[in-house]
Amino acid sequence: MKKFWNWKTRTVMKTVPTVEPETEPTQETVEERTLYLDGVIASESWFDDDVTPGLFADELNSGSGDITVWINSPGGDCVAAAQIFNMLKEYKGAVTVKIDGLAASAASVIAMAGDSVLMSPVSTMMIHNPSTIAAGDSEEMKKAMQMLDQVKESIINAYEMKSGLSRRELGKLMDSEYWMNANEALEKGFINGILYKDGTDDEARLSAPSALMGYSPVQIQNSIMEKISTKCRIEKPAAEPVTDTGRKADDLLERLNLIKNHF
């Protein structure tokens, strides 16, 4: 089974304030748990799978205390996203979500489960309508459309709880496949803050295997465009020394047109 999540645990010293104001705070050792969601959410089957959701829940509840969830995912299975959302909401400790690359589609739904949701200033969030593949007669197509409408309404529930935006506005954003940078996501209420912006949160992402490397549609598009640009690049001719040749304006325009047509 290919896992799209990964846990990291480290031991840190935490300052614990005392009840007595004049008493010095104490230091205690605590385990800091970090969950990484990288790549496609449930790239293999999760729906009708009794093993994978249970394994995720067991690992989530194997420890205690607050957790940090780093997200870098283009999305995936909405059923898996719904269950992970519920598991994180039910978790007894505080859940802090940090988006360091991409939280798109189903991954954006999971992000809404955080008690606090933060985005890197160079990360992106995308929300859109759910989609499916259906086959059959017109009645089957109608059932598929009704199902998608209900799934959309359930997704809006998560966005509405976090952002406070109206369902109508959220529906329109989803219809347009809406992309947000950190500033806009904060303005619309999808997140609570931006990482590193005020200099108070300088936590770096712990090293973790990233299944998104080479998968992100944005990365692929940028890579292709760079290769096309390299293949199609035409070297500019070396500039000739500028001298007063006494040429007429028509001669200069003709020369400029030749250079323009070359490119």
C-alpha cells in the first residue's frame, strides 16, 4: 500500500507557566508530532477500503498532544478527504495546519480542519467543484449530477465553517475553479495567518519525502514552458557599433522590420 502521509516525532523542551505569578516557569519534555500530507490524497483506493482509513486513524491516535499538519497536495479522493477532515476535527489535541506548497481540491478541504490554518507566503490554495465519471442512461446521468450537487454542498459546509463566507459566494468561487495566494486566502477567511510574515514563526518544514515532486501540474507546466523556451530560443545577433552613417529614416525603418521579422 502506498501511503500519502508520513509522521515525524521529535522531543522538545517546553516552558510551562506556573499558577503562582511569582514562581519561575518550569521546563518539561514533550513530544512534538508532525503529520505530512504529500502528493495525491489516496492515490490508491480509499473508498470501500477497510484498511487504509483505519491505519490512518490508528497512527493519528497513537500519540497525544498537539499536532502540526503540513500540506502539499493537488487533491484527490473527496471521500478520503472527508474522513481525514473528521478525524482531525475529532482529535483531542490542537491541530495546526501549515500549507507550504499547494492545497488544492480535496486537500483544501482537509486544511479546513485545522484549529489554526497558516499558509506560506509562496503557497497556493485552490477550490473547485467535485467531478466524477459516470456511465449509463439518462437516469443514471441525472443521479450522477444529483450526487455531485450534494457532494458540493458538503464541501461548502467545511469552507463555510472556516471562512464565514456565504454559501452562494462559495458556490460561485468553486464554479470558477478559484486559485488563491496566501494574502487572498487570509482576506477571505480560509486561513488564520501567513507563515513568517511577522517574523514570529520561523519554524522550518522538517525533512519529509514528498510524493508531489515532479507531479504538481504547476511544476509540470513550468518545466515544459522552460524546455520549449530553450528549444525555441533564437540568439540575438551581436550589436553593431553605432556610427553616424547618415542613413535616411526609411532605411532605418526597413532594417528594424528585418530584425523584427527575424524574431
